Amino acid sequence: MFTLAEVASLNDIQPTYRILKPWWDVFMDYLAVVMLMVAIFAGTMQLTKDQVVCLPVLQSTVNSKAQPGTSGKADFTTVETTTGQGEEASMRTVSFGSAPTVTPDVPLSRATSSQYQPTESGEELKKEQKDSSGRKTNLDFQQYVFINQMCYHLALPWYSKYFPYLVLIHTIILIVSSNFWFKYPKTCSKIEHFVSILGKCFESPWTTKALSETACEDSEENKQRLTGAQSLPKYVSTSSDEGSPSASTPMITKSGFKFSADKPMIEVPSVTILDKKDGEQAKALFEKVRKFRAHVEDSDLIYKLYVGQTVIKTVKFIFILGYTANFVNTISFEHICNPKVEHLIGYTQFECTHNMAYMLKKLLISYISLICVYGFICLYTLFWLFRIPLKEYSFEKVREESSFSDIPDVKNDFAFLLHMVDQYDQLYSKRFGVFLSEVSENKLREISLNHEWTFEKLRQHVSRNAQDKQELHLFMLSGVPDAVFDLTDLDVLKLELIPEAKIPAKISQMTNLQELHLCHCPAKVEQTAFSFLRDHLRCLHVKFTDVAEIPAWVYLLKNLRELYLIGNLNSENNKMIGLESLRELRHLKILHVKSNLTKIPPNITDVAPHLTKLVIHNDGTKLVVLNSLKKMINVAELELQNCELERIPHAIFSLSNLQELDLKSNSIRTIEEIISFQHLKRLTCLKLWHNKIVNIPSSITHIKNLESLYLSNNKLESLPAAVFSLQKLRCLDVSYNSIALIPVEIGLLQNLQHFHITGNKVDILPKQLFKCVKLRTLSLGQNCITSIPDKVSQLLQLTHLELKGNCLDRLPATLGQCQLLRKSGLVVEDHLFDALPSEVKEVLNQDTSIPFANGI
């Protein structure tokens, strides 16, 4: 025997799931419990008290003749027995007042052989009635028990016998159908995860803080609206000019969140203190919500399963109601039984009574009533399911009531679960929406960031760069800490991989800031901050992946002097350059572009009149169109590196003010066009290194003012005498070629200060080399030199001498006469240095800082 609690446990769910139980599911659960009670009560009564009592029908021919109107009735004797029990019961006879009938007092065998016997005289009958209190039969107790059990199974309708069990089975099916979506593994895991996240979001201190700040902002806005109600209309458009930038103002706005100097941020008192632990938990919740949304929005299994189980319950209700209503009238107190056991009992027909008939009938009517209520609720559930699209959920109301206007709408199972939660309490979805908002997440990051990066911590990260400027480099943070803008003496600010960088008006405090680096950091600025940067910023470095990542306000910094752009400037399919107009950069002097250009962006011509230096570093993409260079008449320095150039571009020869040309890392094989450089009277530096040049034409002598010539990493085998006719040459670099001989004409270069011939095949140093007495740097490493002449002592200004990688067996002792040469500037093998005389080594080991110290 099972208890009600054991059966009701089928209807139990986790307490946390109650937020997903709308009122109709709760009501149906209670109805199912009541139906369970009806089933168990009826079953208990049936097992303990269900009885059928039967008596044989005694037929009389006399009675049938004397009273034809009552021929269907007969006098009978009652013997009480209880079916299903082995207890003995006493037999008593009760006579019922109908027309008397005559039963012959004959043996049972005779009674079974003949039902109709001649009756005795009326006098004997009266005498018999006076002597007995009822009609006697020839049945003993065991026969009555037997016939009662036979008639219980034959005469009673099946529904009267199995009604409790049917109710129990139907109720269990309904209970299982109601809670199957909580038990099915593929939906149970999602529901459990959703409920867990929802509870944490509801109780998170960040939710309370965010909504409280929203309420404070709304109340402040209401005060402002009431104050200006007389002068303003009731409806104020969100696109109003107040607090928003004009078309020319680089105000970067984001949906639901504005940065403006005209309309300052409302100072909201902190309602709750969000400590570091709460902040970390809130950030973890944002990540969980993001992943859960991506996982659940992909399918609608939960929605389909809930609809399916509701349809099953509705069909079950129709089925139960359809067949149960027909059995109400079949439950009766009296029944006629024809067991066909005349050879055992002696009677063919019995009249039986069912003692539970009235009770079962009332329970059945109650059950039908409960089923009808249950069914109508199922129909209402189906109406609710299909009345509105439950696979879509909009946070429009939440967006209107809060400042988080970027809360996205959701779909599929995520939307359905939120609809179910709304039937419990709409506050849950409102608080849950806070964790779907990027604005809310950014606010949390900002608070956590400011807690972590204090002024003292930032001060420790400030360093001095190569230019002896104070520099701060922030890498991979969630934003820019507010304390950064309190470092008023900062010169250089580097922001790298900070996707949500925002520059507020406080940057105007940083009066020393002149250089800004934005590395994969599309920073957004407020209007006041932009005004400050426009007037004070001198150097800007922007590194990006796509040209669209360049902030729009960059093109409006009118006082900018240097601009460095590193990234892909080509738009889709490399059909056009995505760089915007540089017309507003009126004071730009230096433009550095490192990209994959096929032509010089035409927008660069906007700054051509005042541009003095142009640097283009390609990634190996061939630069084809160079006609735009002709417009840059004031360019003094031009670098075209790694552009796959095969010849010197003719457009360069039009740059009359050009002073330095760098064509490093191209594919130039011949430089016959070098004769055209004679028109560039101001050209002093020519860098043709890292190419494929085989020889130097004699026309190089026409570049009279050339002071620096870089031809390293080419394929030169010799140096023509024409090179040494450049009397103004101060730096000559022919390293890493295949030169075997240094011409004696090198002595003509009396102004030569730096000579590099490392990595060649030189074996002998001409004495004329040491006539270049102004030499300060002499690089002779990785050659085949066997000896260094003693005339090296003539190089009194020599500070750097590289000899490593040759075939030397000793160093000349005259090295000590090179007054400015020190050991740090002598690159040679250790054993050669150790072989020098001690006095020479002592001179070379002198500290070069001593003279300077004495001067101080």
C-alpha cells in the first residue's frame, strides 16, 4: 500500500523552478493532487468495504396467477456475506411484504428438477407463514459466499470495479505531462542553468546599483522637465541639438549612451558600495549570460516541449470526459445476476445490491467536475501559447524605464523562458535585462577598473622614453582609468588593445600631453576633450586592422604636426582607399603610412602644400601609381620602403625641395635614372640599401651636394671612381655586397666621417684610406683583411672601429694614438685585444665619462 505523499512526490519540482510555473500550472498541480486524493480514497474504500449481496429469485406460479401485476417480484430471504473476507456471518431471514408465494418443502434435488410445483392449500400456507419469519432456501453459507463473488465479477459493470485505478492512472499521466519539461535532460539542464543565473542576477548588488542609478537619473530628468515645462513642449525629441554634437563635431555616440560636454553627466549618489568581490561576480555574470544566450537562442526545444505536453493534457482531458460521462448512469445499487451455475446452486437468477454504488457515483461526478476545470485551464494555456509569439521577447518597456536603451531583444527558448518568468514576476526579467546591456557592462568595467587602477598605481607605471619624456603605456584594459587624467605632467600616453577607451573632458588637465598612441583602440571622446586635443595634440600614432577603426575625430585635429597610420587602408577587395579627407590637418608636417597600398592615397594631396616628410612602408604590395607625388612640392624627406619598386619613380624627380630619399627594401636592379637627380639641388641623402643593384653608374657625380650614400645589402662587386668625386660625402655605406677592393681614390673624400664596408671580400686596406682624417666610424668587419696598417693612428677622430671577423693575427700598437677610441668602440676578438701592449690597453680602457664629469 502506498501513501499519498509518495504519489504526490511525482508532482514535486525544485523550489527554485517555481518562477517558471505560471498560475495555470500551479492551479493544475493542485487539481492533480485533489484527483489523486479522490483516486486513493475510492481505492481504499473499495479494498476495505466494497460488497455485493445477492439473493436467489423465488418464482411462484400461484403468485404469478393471483397477482399478475407483480409477477416480476418475489419474496426472498437475505443472507449477509462480505466479499473478499473469510469471516463467518450469521444467517437471518427477513420477509418482505408482497403477495405470499408457496415454496414446496422438498429436497434440493427435487427443487432443481422442477421449478413449478402444485401449491398446497391456502390453509397450510397461512399456517407456514405464522410459524416462520421468512422464506427459507436450501443454500448454505458457503454457497452464498460463492454466488456473491461470482455476481461481483459478472453483474457489476467494469467501471464500478476499476474506477479508482483509472483515476489514479489518468492523474499520474497528467502529472507527468505537466512536469516533463523539468525532467527531460535536454531541457532540464538549460532550465537549471537559466534559473541559477536568473537568481544570481536578481540578487546581485550590481543590479540594485544599476537600477537605483537609473531611478535617480529619471527623477533628476523629471525635475528638469517640470522646471522647463512652461518653455518646452511635452515631447522632447531625442535628436534635439541640445547636448548633441553638430555635424562637424567629432562626438562619438553609442546607442543608449552619449558623451557630451554641453549636457554633463548627472552625478548620482552611490546607493550601494560595490566592492571588488561583488564587481568580479558581476563581471562573471555578464560572461555567463552572454554564453547562455548564445547557447539557448539557437533552439526552441523547450517551447516545443511545453506546447507538446499542453496538447497532450488537452487531448487526455477530452478522452477522459468523453468516455467517463457515459458511465455515470451505469453505477447502480441493484443488479440482476445470471451466473449460470444452476447445477451447483439450484437457482438461475439472483438479485444483488452494491453497497459502494452511491459513494462511487458521487466520487465520479466530483472527478468529472475536476477534469472539466482542468480541461478548461488547458484550453486557456493553449490560447496563451498561440495568442502572441512566445519565441520573441522584447525589452522595450525596460528600455523605456531605464537608461539601458541597448538591451537587445531575444528569441527562441530564451524568449519563452522570459515570458514564463513574467507570469511569475516581471521584476525578474527587468533585473535580468541589466546583464544583457553593453552599457551596463561598460559601467561595471569602469567602476572595477577605477578600483584597480588608482593614481598611485598608475604613477608607478610612468617611465622615461628615449626622448626623455614621461610616458604611460596601458595595455589590454577594459577602459581608460579616470586617474590617468590626473597625471598632469604626462607627455606621452599609449593606449593599446583597449576596445572601450573613452576620453573624457578631464583630459584638459593634462597640459603637457602632446603625443598620443592608439593601438587597436578606437577611442571615443567627449566634445570638450576633443577641443583640447584639437588645440594641444602634436603627434598621433594610430594602429588599426581596418580603416573604419580610425576614429573620425582624428581627421579634425587641426594643430596636429605628426600623424602615424599603421594598418590596412584599403577597403573591400582593395578597390579604393578608405582614408577620409585630411583637409582639416592644416599644420601636418609628417605623415607616416604603414600599409598595403597599391597607389598613394589621393587624400594625401590635401596636406601636400605643407607636408615636409612622407613615409610609406608597404608590406610587399607593389606600389604602382605614384603620380600624386608630383603635388608634394614641399616634401623634404621621402621614404618608399618595401613597395616592390623596380626602378626609381620618375615622379620623384619633380620634388625640387627633396633633401632625403629612402628606397629601402625594394627590387631595384639598375639606377641609370640617377642622372635625373641633378635637378634636385637640395638632395643630400640617398638610401638605396636592401635592393638588387649590380653597379653604380658614373652619372652619380652629378649629385654634387650628396652627403650620405647608403648602398648596403645589394649586389655590388666594385666601387667606381665616380663615387669618390662626391667631395661633400660624409657617410658611405656599402656593407654586405661582394666588393673585393677599396679603390685608392677613397683618399679624395676628405669630408668622409663614416665608412661602412662590413661583410665584403676586402683583403687589403689602401694607405689612402687613412688620409680621410675626419673618419669617426670605420666598419671593416667580416672581410678577409690580414693586417691593419700603422697609419691608423692618423685617424685622430676615430671613435668606432670594427675589425671582427677578419684574418688578423695582431693589432697595431699605434691604436693607442687614436685619442677618442675606447675599448667600447673597438669591435675585435678578445685574444687580439689581449695581445696589445699594456700601455695601449690602458689608454683604450680609460673612462670616457671623466672629461665630461670634470667639465660639469
